Amino acid sequence: MTTRSNGPSAGLGWLANGFSVGFRHPKPLLGGAALLIVACLLPTLITLPMQFGAMANGTPASPTAVVSIMAVSMLVSLLILPLYAGYLQVVDAAERGLPARARDVFNPYRQGEAWRLIGFGLANIVVYIAVIGIVIVLAGGGIVSWYMQALTAQAAHQPPPGLPSGFGTAMALFMVVGLFMMGFYAISLGQVALGKRSVFGAMGDGVVGALKNLLPLVVFAVSLVLAWIVVIIAFAIVALVLTLIAKFVGAWLMLVLMVPLYLALMLTMIAVMFGVMYHLWRDVCGGDAMAGMAAATAA
């Protein structure tokens, strides 16, 4: 599978296309985003009662409860991963002018592709754990003991310990690795969901594609931070205006207006995120997959 390198301006193009894709295809993408939010909130029906139970007793959650919550969250996240692939397929269909419906996010389950995608998720968890371990080793093992001390201090309602040596190095390494992993995940998920690659083949493409496009990934990250600042400022201005209106009309009006605004922001963020992932994948690997689809259609 061929992976292509792109110029620095591609990072801006990924962000611009990510913002525009939801406006070009609002019905399937915003509807699919709503289904994703509902699916992601389902685990809280299990984990929240466990957390509230610990809070009601006035004691920190036991190690067994913490492990149980983490296990449930990880299991559900693996079950939700096929929906992410389904959402990318909805974006792909909408961008290529094919019929796209919000409920198509469930297509990986309907088409028997879920197990391959869950395997992809498990492989990624192993990679993430390995990467975190490597960063910690490079930055110094004191971070692990510091983190455990911080958790103990939090449970005992004591001030946290001072930052360990190597903490700044670890944060810098995590930023660099996080930037690489962002590109790696977008490309590899696109290859599994759209390119129909094997799990390890897709992950290999993700590694090579991310390495070839580190510079546009940096440009994308910087432009994303700037765009996020603008969004926060705009949202704060709207919230301030609604607060002033509420003083004259009533607090209920602010609640009525803020909830739909917050939901709209969440839906837009999901559409933008997956739009960016799709266009990143398409610029790096998408040409081969689309050519294969076109040949199959012509045949």
C-alpha cells in the first residue's frame, strides 16, 4: 500500500475540510454524531453508580472498584470502536456523493466487520501502553512513583507531592508522541475501515504515513490550537449574552438555550474530528483505496 507525503499546507487543508464537511452534509454527519454520543454515554450507566456509591460512603474507591471501572470502560470502548469506523464510512460516502445515512454508523456490525475492528482496537491499546512505557523510561522512572503518591495524597485529602525530576521531559515527549499518534491513528483507522487492510497492515501504513507527514501534522496541531481558542472565545461571548438575558427573563431561559447550544457544539466537534481524520487518511492513503473501489465498480 502506497503512503504519500504532503506539504505543510496540507495540515491547514485537513482542518478546513474537517470544519466544512459537517456543513456540506449536516443530516448524516450530525445524526451519526448524535448516535455516537448516545453510544459513548451508555457506559456511564454502569460506572457512575459505582463512583456515586464510593462518594456516598465518604471513602475513596477501592482498588477492586477502580479496576472494575477501568475494565468496563475499556470493554465498552472496544465495542464502540466499530461505530467510529462506521462513522468514517458515512463521511466517505457523503464526500463521494453516495447515499449516506446516520444509522450507517452501525454497518460494521451488520456487515460482520466488528471483530476485525475490535482486534485493531486491542492492538492499539498494546501500542499505546508500550509507547507510554518507553516515554516513562526515557524520562525517568520516578514519574510512576510520583503518580502513585499523588493518588494516595488525593485519597487522603492531602496536598500532592512536588513534581519529580524528568517531568518536563516527559511532557515534551508526550506532546511529540501524541502528535505522531494522532496521525498514526487517523491513517490506520482509515485503512481498516475504508481501505479494507488487515489490522497489522493498517498499523504499518499508519506508522509510515505519520512519519512522512510530521510537518503537516505540526501545522495542523498549531492551527487547531488557534481555531480552538477562537471557538472558546465565541462560546464564552454567547454564554455571557445568555447570562445577561437570563438576569432579565429568568435563569430557566439560560438553561433552555445553553443545553441545545452545548449539544450542537458537541455534535459539531465530532463531525469536525472525523472529517479531519478522513481527509488526512485520504491525502496519505486514500487514492489507492478509491482507485480499487472504482475498478471494482467498473468491473
